[in-house]
Amino acid sequence: MHSTQLLDETGLDMWDTGPPYPTGPPSSTPQELVHTKRLAEVMHGRWVRMQREREAAEAGISRQVLRERSEMALEAWHVATAFMELYDDGHRELTMAQLWLQWLARETYEYHSRCSK
């Protein structure tokens, strides 16, 4: 997708932050598993777009600020990883929490990489 106008993103912001998430109806039925898969694909695209927007907005910031953000992102990843060891919820909520943790790791890596340039 090349335009945010192609998709109504209403309600997706609840997945932008980490768990716990509101628990919905059982999400392990075949239809719900398909919905979760599609939701994950949509969120990947949303997070890529948000990452690009953030990087463009941060284009002129200093290495020191990047280092600070890298350290904060790494600390957030450690906290989230510890939380995930105990997090137990429905299939969709767990899937989205794992994806969010992956994106948090990616953000941490991106900040670290930008500091190293």
C-alpha cells in the first residue's frame, strides 16, 4: 500500500504500544486466526510507515540524542522482554505482543545503527 487512505486505521492505535491489551472474544477460531494474520500484516505496514516518519523527523538530531534514544529503547526492550515472560492472554493478544516486541527490538537496533554511523 502506498497511501494511508486505502485503509481505515481506526482502532489500530491500541496495538502501537505494548501489552497488556484489552482481551477480545476468543481469537483461536479459524476465522479469528485469519483476522489475526491480516492484522499482523497491517500493523507491520503501519509500523514501517511510522518508523520512516520518525527517521525523517529525526534526520538532523545529534549523535548524543540518538545515543540517549538508543539507550531508552534498549531499556524499554529489556522491560518488555521481562513482561512478556509472564504475559498470558488470548492468541491475538499474544501474537500482537510478540510482534510489538520485535518492532521494539528493531527500533532499538535502528537507533544503535544510526549512532554508529
